Amino acid sequence: MSFLDGIALGKYIKLIIALLILALLAGAALAQGEPEVVVSAEVDRNTITVGDRIVYTVRVEHDKDLVVDFPQLASAWGDFEVLSQRPLQPSKGSEGRVVTGKEYVITAFTVGEHATPPLRVSYLDCQGQTQVVEADPIRIAVTSVLTATEDVTSPLDIRDLKPQAELLRDWSWLLWAGLAGLALALAVLALLWLLARRGKRAGAAAPAAVVDLRPPEQVAYEELERIAGLQLVEQGRFKEHYTLTADCLRRYAEGIYGIPAMDRTTEEFHAALRRARVDGHQVRLFADFLAESDLVKFARYVPPVGEAREALPRARHIVDVTKPERVDEDL
């Protein structure tokens, strides 16, 4: 081999080494560029009539070490109204990953083509940084419940008014007699009401209302035990089972947080907890359970028997982790 041939061979070797280095760097870049989470969204149907319910489901496939947080939507979400929302049970994904998700029941009352707003899902990556991914919008067609021949705006649908019915003159005295009897009955009822009111004022004072001095958590535990004794799940009475359990948690929240809960929707109660600066984890526990209860109570969702039986243990767990610490009075 001549000297010139040796120089040429050295150049070829350097070129091959450089190409190998570039290939390794490209592979590393591709590996780092793989998404940590994969988000997808779907609906059970893309065409509805006004007021029909749609089940909108968002799922995220991610590593087991990541913590994914799905948003709690307000009642108004773009062109749609959110009726209920509940988390899904985690399932196995591909290559050892896990799939978590959330289900939203929505509806629309405006005719036309609509698209779901982008739904933002946040998670903590391996470096502890908060990242956000979005589910793509889904187009949904909302049609009217009226057919073309039933369009009330069409001039062809205008019909002549029916002639006014005439009372028989010979029986008109019955009308006046009926009115007189009604007036007499109202006068008698008013007199009885006044007499009863005076009797209450003259009588003894009403006994004072009984005040329950038990801690809210004790009241909640005893109520949950009472609900368990009713055995509503075994009788297939899922709606009553979830209603009693959710009301128990609402009264318990009123006792420990001091905020009204019984006359508020789940979204209003969720907002009140946040305004009261309640711990975010505790807020999510209440919001997720009440959203699942709303799905059974209002959306006619029939849960599996095993899932329904877990409602009471979940409620007890919420009381366990949220009840305030109390100092023993005997110390």
C-alpha cells in the first residue's frame, strides 16, 4: 500500500466514524422526543337532537410514575352544558404503561354544528415540572326535534282560531253559585287560620330545638352505618344508595368547613370549597365522589354492583382523611 492509499483509507475510516456518531445522536434525540403521555378523546355519538346526552371520554396513556390531573369542568363548557363528570378506573396500557381517564356527560341546546373546546390535561414529568397536553376538539351536530312539517315559523302552519265557546244562558246561575260557595269557603278557612294562630300565641312557648353536640365525623360514621344496614345495593336501589351517601358527605362538609352544601350543585359546592381555601386533595375527594353520585342520580347511570358497594368505604375514607384532629379533653 502506497502512502497516498493510506491517506485515502484514513479519510474513509474518519467518515464512517462520523456517520456512526451522527446516527447515535439522532437515535438519542428521537428517544428524548417520544411523548411522555398520549391523550385521546371520544364521544359515544356525533349527532344528537337538542337536549340529548353525550358521553365525552378523555383517556391518557402514561408511565406509572407520572401523576395526571383531569380538569373539573364548570356547568357551561363552550357551546355545551356539563351534566356530570366522574373519573374512570385505571387500566393497563401498552408496554407496562397505565391508562387513566375521566368521563363527562354533556348536552347542547343550540341547533347547528358545534365543536368541543380543547380539554387541557396536566401532569408532572420525571423532572417534577408541570406539563400540559390537550385533547383535540370533536365536532358534534345538533339537530332540531321538530320535523320540516312541524316548523312553527312556517306560514302554512297558521290555522284559524276556533270560535269561542258560549255558556248556556239558562245555567249561568250555577256559575254565580259556585263563585259564592268558593268565597264562603275561603272566608271560613281564613277565620280558622286566625283562630289557630291566636291559640298558638296564647299557648305555652314551643320547646327549644335539640342541638346535636356530637362531632361531625361521629355523625357521619353513624349515618354511613345506618345506610349500610339498609342493604340498598342488594335490592338494586342504586339511586337511593348514592343519594343518601352523598347527602351524608354534604352535611359532614358543612360541619367541618362551615359552608352551605345541601342546596348547592356539585359545581357550586366545589367552587365554595376552593374559595374557603380547603386543601386541594380534599376538594378532589369530595368533587369526584359527588360527580359520580350525580351520574347515578341524574344521568340514569347504573353502576356495577361491585362499584356501588365501594361507595360506602370510599365515603368513610373521605371522612377519615378530612376529619379535624381533636385534643382529648381528659388530658
